[in-house]
Amino acid sequence: MPAAREQILRDIRRTLPAEAPLPELRGEWIGYEDLHQQFLEVLRGVGGVGHTVESEGQLRAELEGLIRRLDAKQICSVFPDHIAGNVEIAAIDDPHELAGVDLAILPGELAVAENAAVWVTADRVRQRVAYFLSQHVALIVPRERIVNNMHEAYGWIARQAGERGPFDKPRWGTFMSGPSKTADIEQALVIGAHGARSLNVFFI
């Protein structure tokens, strides 16, 4: 058996592709005159809903209206000043309990106009599965935190990481764009197939 293993490894090493330099990442990447308008249009196209609010009072009213439209009973919120939830996410030890949450109101760190993606982390959300197990998700993003494209997004993330101490780096992060969806079955788009059934993004 050891001899066979060594032969396999020798064969792999012999057929490795030639090394190639990494591509140049500086260039004229796509940009937009109105980043928020581009984001909202793309978000609509992928099944999400975007909102731009002018004040905390308007945000609270919008969230209350969303709760009524969804008839949400179980709500977790990391923004108690905007809207109070009745599911305390910080007190949950078993993440499976979040499957019963109707609406999760969570932070979005950065928006990308190009593809309506929102960078989310576990910095303020103890159970990161809240972004995916909850029936509906609302993300709140600071209005100024929006970039044109993914190149700028990764640059922003790198700068944020550089400003943190060695023990303060985020444990986890990902991009979300729209609610869960799939078109694998008969090429018919199904929203909410394996995750959140709706996504609302609020810029404030």
C-alpha cells in the first residue's frame, strides 16, 4: 500500500501544470454614477427589496410595516434601538433554534453596487446561521458603506482587517445577494428554496 501511494504522488508531481504568475488586479473596473440606484435595481432583479431611509424614525416605521406584511411572530433583532425582537439571539446556544425565527434584523457591513451583494460577518451576530435559517432577513447597512464592484469590496475588507488587532479579526464573513433561490429543477426559479425566503436591505 505505501508503494502504491508513493507511485500516485509521483504521478501527480510529474503532471503538475506549469506555474503561472497571478493576474494583474489593477485596471479600469466597472463603476456607476449612482451606486445606490444600481444596487437597488440589481437587488430587485435577484428577488430582494431595497430601501433608502432618511432617519431612524423612518427605519423603525419601515421595519414595523415589514413585520406586519410578513405577519412575523418570532423576531430577532440586533438593533433594539430600531426595533425590539422577542428572540434573544445572544442567549441561544443551539443554532437550530433559529429555524423558527420569522424575521431576523441583522447588520450588513458593506454593499456592492455591481451585484447587490452585502458583506456580512459574525462580529455582532453570535449565531451566524441567523442569516440563513431565519424565514426572512432584513439587513441594515450604513448608507456610505457602498462600493462599485467586488475589487473595491475586497480592498475595503483588507483595509478593515488591517485596522484590527491580531485578535480582533472577524471569525467569519460572506457575501449575500438576494434571498435563497435555485433554478436547478426544470430551470424554474424558486425563491427561498434552501434559506431565507425574502431579503430586505435598508440603507440608513
